[in-house]
Amino acid sequence: MFERVSIRLVLSIMMAAAMISVSANAQGYHQNSLTLSVGAYAASGFGTNPYAGVRYNYILPDDRFFVEGSIGFSSLKSDVLETISRSQVFPSNDLYTYEFVLAYDAHPTGYVPYILAGVAGINQGGQTSFAGVLGLGKRMPLANFLGSDQLGLRYDIRDQVFSQQINNADPFLAHNITFTLGLQFYF
């Protein structure tokens, strides 16, 4: 139940921020973006699986800071664990995350990546954990290539750090790493 409420909260905040800021976009400056991302999710101890996500950004007027809410989906499928133990660690292989981050981009039009920090909720096979998020990435507008200032590419590398406990063993510090490439739509 907590997971459903959290996902609904993330989606509600993303939609409310988009509706509020659309009216503030009269000058042609894009303060919002929506990114569709795909990539790889390396869950600590479970290997790497495909990842897909959606990110909403509100870009502050100086273009150096932005806040983001995101939802992502992956799997905990591990061929090695299934072959060795012939059992499943969690009741389900489903994995989904939701994040709230603040990012700082010192050079929005340069080559230096932005840095970000925030919090995340991670649901691994029905087990929910609270995590800290650290990462970096880069937004690259495609205005020079396609003639539209509403499209861009971006990459992100993030580390979700949290305490994890599996099968009543001692808790350990887990690092789930995400690498994504995305198509960003500015509005």
C-alpha cells in the first residue's frame, strides 16, 4: 500500500508542477522537461538488468539548478543466483524506484556534467527501502541539430545507497547503480 501511495504522490507532484509552470512559460523560456530514459540498473548482488524510466524536471530561471521527480522500472532477475541456489530471494523479480533530486549544472551549455543529490524509494521484490541518491549527468539540447529548442538528449549515472537485509541476515550497505540515456522534451 505504501508503494502505491508513493507512486501516486510522485505522479501528482509531477503533474501539478507541470500545470502550474505552463502558465509561467509565456516568454518562451522552457522551465519544464519530461525525459523518457532507458538503460541499465545494477542492483547490488543481483547483476545488471534493463531499466526504463520517466523523469520530470523543473528548471529554475538561472538554468543552473533543477529539481526532478522520477519513476523507474527494472528487474531483479539473476541467472547466476537462480542457477546456483535454484531459489528466489524475493517473492517477485519486479523492481521499481521513485526519486526526488536537486541538481546543479555549473555549465549548462558546456561539457562539464551536472551533479545531483536526493532521496529515493526502492521496491525490490516487495521489500521497500529508503535510499540516498548521488549522481551526475548532462543535458544536451538538440537545437543546433534539429532546429527545435524543445528536444534534447541526456545521460545520467546514479548511485542509490541504502541499508538492505536479505533473508534475516545482517543488514549491509547496498549500492544500486543506474546508467540511463534519455530523450528530453522541453516545454
